[in-house]
Amino acid sequence: MKSRNAEQFKADQNARKKLSRKRKLSMDPKAVAITERRAQYKKKSNWTAKDRLQDFREGTKYNAIFIFNCCHRRLFLENVQVKTEKL
């Protein structure tokens, strides 16, 4: 199914994960919190100095060239929200 329709496969998989998480939360919220905290810790502990440097460089690649609309300050991309039709 993944090779035929990758987007639908991903949407279905995300829906199943969301339902599973809700079910687990209803059964034992503290256990879910502990499990998620451990997963985040494990993910962070696998970061090396090279990974952190790459993340920093990616975040500052374009410098402070994005204009914040309400106060007209120049900020980095991660500090502004892109204005779309929805907004």
C-alpha cells in the first residue's frame, strides 16, 4: 500500500498512532508521560556536537532578514510566523 499511495499510508499510520496514544493515555497517563520523557531523553542523548552545530547553522543560515509585521523588527526565521491566507 505504501508504494501505491504514500500520502494516504502516512495519514492512516498517523491516525492509528493517535488512537493508540489516546487509548494508552486513558488507561495510564503517568506511564505514557514517563515513556515519552524517556524517548525524548534518548533522542537528545544521541545528538552529538556535530548535530548541534548543524542545527545551529541551519537556524542562522539566513541571518535576521525576516521582518516581523507588527513591530517591523528583523528576526531569524524560527522567531517569525509566515503570513498565509489562513492568518
